Amino acid sequence: MARYIFIIGGVMSGIGKGITTASVARILKSKGFRATCVKIDPYLNVDAGTMNPIEHGEVFVTEDGMECDQDIGNYERFLDENIFAQNYMTSGSVYLSVINRERALGYGGKCVETVPHIPEEVIRRLQNAAAKTKADFVLVEIGGTAGEYQNLVFFEAARMLKLRDPQGVIFILVSYFPIPKLMGEMKTKPTQYAVRVLNSAGIQPDFIMARAEMPLDEPRKRKLSVFCNMHPEDIISAPDILNIYQAPLNFEKDKIGHKILAKFGLHEKKNDLADWARMFRRSQHAKKEVRIGIVGKYFGTGKFTLSDSYISVIESIKHAAWEQGARPEIHWLDGESYEKDRRKMAKELGGMDGIIVPGGFGARAIEGKIRAIEYARESLKPFLGICYGMQLAVVEFARNVAGMPGANTTEVNSKTKYPVIDVMADQKEKYLKKDLGGTMRLGAYNCKLKEGTIACRAYKTTKISERHRHRYEFNNALKEVLESKGLVASGVNPESGLVEIIELRKHPFFLGTQFHPEFKSRPLNPHPLFREFIKASLKNKVKKNDKTHAK
């Protein structure tokens, strides 16, 4: 039978529940157990697909096409395993299931109530995730914090599951310990209050992960032990770290894995975080610097939003750079400003070793992005275009090389003479019906690679599968003329003929993907395309340095 570990936030959100969940799962896996992670979001959105990435963070897509919270991406990266749709739920999806079941007389005429029927649906989903993954441990991250009203039904589900199996459920509270600047002293009272709130919901934490700027000292552990009804050794220090992949190694210093197994009456089968430790050491010892420019929009809102909006891209760059002994320096470049100032663009892009135009939607800043792509093409700067970035690379090539003035994507200009990117046929009807939630081309699709291309060299095979999230596609009606001018469709879906990857001849690395390669990159297994992109960027850096020395 699966054991359940609920991870709950105290005091404030955004302090690392997802990383804690992923880290504990990695530790349990290193001890010979099968672990999986489930994320519960308290939103009434049915999935994350309609949430604004600037506000909520990246929309991550699973192999089977679920649009979900970015924490699912962290789970995959830490476990080095795919997480599927059954491991994600929102309040909206849970309530919708209960209502649909009631409409179908699934409750046999009973009065359907928030409690117990909503918690029972949550428990059913958790047990389904356990069964499908054959997990020994199911780690359940509940979004938000202990005191939020919308989380009560999830706490109730956890309490009911604990009541049914007292030896099969434990609770971890991830709580922040503030250090007011004028006082200079770490305060425990907010965490004490969070524990009381949980107690009022019938939940007693088994562990507290003490998030703070610095390690938690022994006197505070003893104080928390008294006021939170816990053993001091079950209060784990979790100070700030610069590299999230250090978290499992830090937690194991306090033997968190051994302590969790002891709570369940289990013994570790092995103890092996060696590969993880090697990866972390590589990241720490990386000396070479590689400067990567990411050209986008909304960058005036501050870096704190960008790290969430593009988290998988950022992590993919890190994975590939660390493997090659390089330290990535990421620069956020405002594409909108390039529409007015070419000199600024040339100066900024000239200082980069490689350029990425990531995914996105809408017309804002696209002319600036297209200019940046033109610069990368003409200056032979390594370029990687992802989803929308690939589409705009096709637009740029069509306009400036293939003799198609005004070429565009119909997402921006529906009346363009040269619609090199057009809405997918099955999406037009959905647009008319406003059937927009969960209806894009989502999840993993096959792709056949052309031999002798950059893509084929990177993957070392001609058959791949990658994850998608888009409504627009390369217009095959214009494929022949574009290819005659030097564009290479190096990857094509064998079932639909959809162009998945484009490249340019006579360029060291110019590649765009309709899919999102960042969703499949792992710290222990960097994505092939990011690996090749970083290699090309490092070569570009060497050439640039050689020219400098020659002068």
C-alpha cells in the first residue's frame, strides 16, 4: 500500500514547498523506494492553461497533455521521471468532477455536500495516482498556506485519509522564519500560529521545514518543540540556497529520509545520492562563462516574474551548461525596445554568446523579436527559437531571404499575403465556439528527423517525441518555396506532416522548434538541443575571444 506525505505551507507562499516536495521524493528514491508527487492547486480554474504566466508562473505540459503548475516540472527534474495528468488537480477540476457525477446520478440520490464528497473525490484521485504509478510514497503538495479558506477541503481530505490509515500518512509543514531587520532576531511565533491553525483542522505536523535566511539554531528548535508539540530532531533547518539542486543534499544532513522512513516503520533499502552530488559539484565548479540572451516582452515587470514565467527554459540552460563545465549568465532582453532602437539591439545582442526567443502569444514586441532573429541569422550567432520563437524565425526568413514582403503569422495579421504561419485547421472551429481551455495541440507527438541536420546530430537518432502547446503551425502550402531558398525542415511529424523543427544551411547553429524541448530537460540528463545550443554558444565565445586576442 502507498504511504502519503502531505506538504503544507505556513505563514506565506512561494518559499519552496515545491522544491521541498521534489527533494524529499528524490531522497526517498535514492533509498530504494518508488516515489511520486501530486500538486493540488486551490484555484477554480480547471487547469493551469488559462492562467497568466506573469502572475502564476510557467504553464508546464505533461507527456499526456495536461497544462499544469510549474511545480510538476520541478518534480520531473528532481525525480528524472515523467509525471502524468493524474498527478495534478485544482479545486475547479475536483468540483467539476463531483458536479458531473451528481448530474449522472452517480451519488444515487444523496444530497451532495462539500464535506464529505469533495474530500472523498480528492482522496479518490490521490489513490488513483498511487495505483497508476505503483508508488511506495505519494508526496502531496497543497498550494497556498495553512490559513487559507480555499484549502480547508484539502486539509479535510488529508485528515480523513489519516483517520482511515493512521500509520500511512504524515505531514510536513514548510514555514518561513522571518528576521526583522531592526530586530536582527529570527522569530518563531508565525510558525507557532501556523501549527495552531493546522491543529484546528485536525492536523499535527510530523516535521517542520524551517525556511529562513540562515540555519535554525538549537534554542529555537527546542522552543518550537515545546509550543508545536514536536521532537526537536523533527524540525529541519532549510536555509536559503542559491542552487535548488542543493536542497536534497542539505536535507540529508539532517537525515530527513531516515526519519521519514522511521515514522512509517520502514528501513532504507539503499542510500545513494552520489549521481545527484556529482551533478551539484559540477554546477559549483563550473568556471567558463556563457552569456545567453533571452529576447521577449514584459521584461520591465522585474526579474522575479521572469524566473517563474520561463523556469523550464532557465533550468534547461543550466543543465546543459553545467554538463560542459560552463556557468550560464542569462540576460533578459526587451524585444519591444528593439523596434525603435537598432543600435541598442546590436550592442546588446553583440555581447551575447547565444540568443533564445522563447514561446509566447500575441503581437506585442514581435517586430523587435524578428529583428533580433535577423541579427542572429546575419551575424552567425547561435540561435534557438522555441514555439513562437520558431514561428517568428520562419517569418523573418520569409520576409528577408525568400522574397515575401509582409510575410507574417495569421495570429498577428490574418490578411497577410504570405501566411507562413497559420492557425491549425482543427483550431478554427474551437475559436468560433470559444472552446479555448485545454484545446491546444498539447502533449507528446512524434517527430522524424532528417539525416545530416543539426537536430539529427543532437539527438543521435531520427525518431523522437516532444511536448507541444500551440494553436498555430508552419504553413505547408509555402514549404516548398521556403526550402528552395535555404530553409531546412529538419523535423516533421510523420502522421500529420506538421513541420516540427526548422534550421538554416550555412549557419553554425540556427534552429527553431514548434515543440517545447525545455519540458524534457533534467539536471542528470540535459536536453540534446540545449546541449548543442550551449556547445555552439561556447564555440562562438571562443571565436569571439580569439578575434579579440588577434587585435
